[in-house]
Amino acid sequence: MKQKFFLLGFSILGFAAANATGPGDGLPAAQAGKKDDVNGLVVHSETKKPLKDVSVIAYNNTKKEKVVLTDDDGAFSFDDLKPGNYKFVFEKAGYKKTTKEKVVVKTDEAFQLNIEMIENSDFDIMPSPGSFSGM
């Protein structure tokens, strides 16, 4: 009988220890709550539908730090950016380039950056060189 209680207690202890890692998924306590990332969504300005494959470029002091693409849901994420002031540039063919400046990234703070992109419907039509021939 004592052996059954011992095994039961031991298994409960083992289960509790296995699930004690918490929100950090096994990371040390100092890093478990660390959130120094920037994430967000990119959507079409009129339809509000997510935009896939938008290039998102992070610049820190005019130096390109990282580049990511949005996924099928228009989501993007930058992990482990150094603290500082950033400029984020959003580019996709057929859309106007969008820039978000003066984004402050701080240690242990996440930043949500949602962007609406405008479809580029303006075409710059240039006359052909032959149309100025002075006929």
C-alpha cells in the first residue's frame, strides 16, 4: 500500500515539474517575459483584406537591420531587434510604398504595428520620344 502511494506521489511530482516551465517555454526566468519584438498586420486600405508577400524592412540609424515578408494572413514579426529608433518601410508591387518612422523599440516591450497600404492606381504615362518630333 505504501508503495502505491509513493508511486502516485512521485508521478504527481514529476507531472508538476514537467509543466512548471511556464510562459517562457523552458527559458530562464529572466528571459521568459522578454518581448523586444515588433509585429503587426498589413491590409489593403479599402477592402481591409490581408496582403501577402509585402516586404517589411527595418532600418536602425539608416542601416538596414532585417527584412521579412508578410504571410498569408498579412502578418509579420521581427524578433530580437536591438533597442532603439527604427524606420519601417513596407513595399509591394502595385501598392504605394508606406513608411512608418520614429518607432521606438524597447527591451521587454512588444510593439504592434498595423499598416494599411493603398493600391497604386496612378500610372505615370510618358509620351513617346517620337511624339515631339515637330512634324
